[in-house]
Amino acid sequence: MLDVATLPTTIDVETASRLLAENSRVRLLDVRTPAEFESVHIPGSYNVPLDRLSEYRNELRSALADPVILVCRSGMRARQAEQLLSEAGLSHIHILDGGLNAWERAGKPVTRGKRQKWSIERQVRGVAGTLVFVGAVGGLTLWSPLTLLAAAVGGALAFSAVTDTCGLAILLSKLPYNQGATCDIRDVIARLDAEQAS
């Protein structure tokens, strides 16, 4: 049996799968948007979107005395969630290395919703890539100042990497396309509390 106290913060898919199989008290928190969660998630996981986590981290701390595995699409948002929960005093927090992408590549089970949506990361890559392409090609063929658009997007992406934040992701998460699903955090906390008590 795995000893949670000796596990590193970032764990691979096989370790996470084994931990879940051996310890029924381990909780999976998926920090992606509700629309992404609705589209596909690991069975048994709870959706607590990263943008709402800081608001409810104290309530979550009391509902999560057990080991927690944080999941997002690739691992970036899970790292941000780990920092927020650690600052709130929660221990035994683990990040699924490679996120849901790695979980699916390993052939582990997932629950798929009826509507499939692009992840926020994929949407950011699509929008940023399109803007850079339009700016570069448009600047070369139509109007040279359009190259400034490509430069601005490139600069914004570099800033995003340095600060580990993404303004475009925040903006895209507010669009109606990403607002179909909802997440009732208080309901999630109540269910976690009930499981903790049992």
C-alpha cells in the first residue's frame, strides 16, 4: 500500500490510479471549467473550478482532511490550485502529472458528456495562433502594421509564461460557449463533508 506521506507533490498516472484503488478516502478535484468537466472527466472526481477556488478554499480545507489529487487538462491549473490550497493549510495535496491528457493516453477510464467542448488551453492556442497567423500574413501582404498584432500576441504569450497566468484563458472562460455548464461549489463541499463523515 502506498504511503501518502512519502509521495511527491506531483504523481504520475499509475501512482494516482493505484492510490485511488488502495485508498477510498482519496479525493479527486478537477479544477477545469464546468464546461470542460461536463465534456470529459475522471469518474468520481469533483469539479471545483480554479477561478472559484480561492473564494472557497477555507471551506474546502475543512471538507478535505484526506489526500487530494488535483486534476486539470495538462497540469498547469492544478499547480495553481495546489498553491492556493497549500496556503489555506491543506496538506497531502498531489498533482496529476500531465493531467487528464496523460490519464486518457494511459487508457484510464473517463466519463464523457453528451457535448464535447474544446479545453480552455486548446481554445487559447486556437485564438492566439489565428491572431498571429492573420497578423503575420496580413502584415506581409495587405497592410504592414498588422505585423504588430502578431508581435502583441507573441508578447502576451511570453508574459503569460513568465507570470504563469493567462488573460486570454480568463477572457475565453467568460464566453457563452464556456458557460453552458455550472458548478455549485456549496453542493460539492456538502458532498465532500458527507463523505468525510461516513
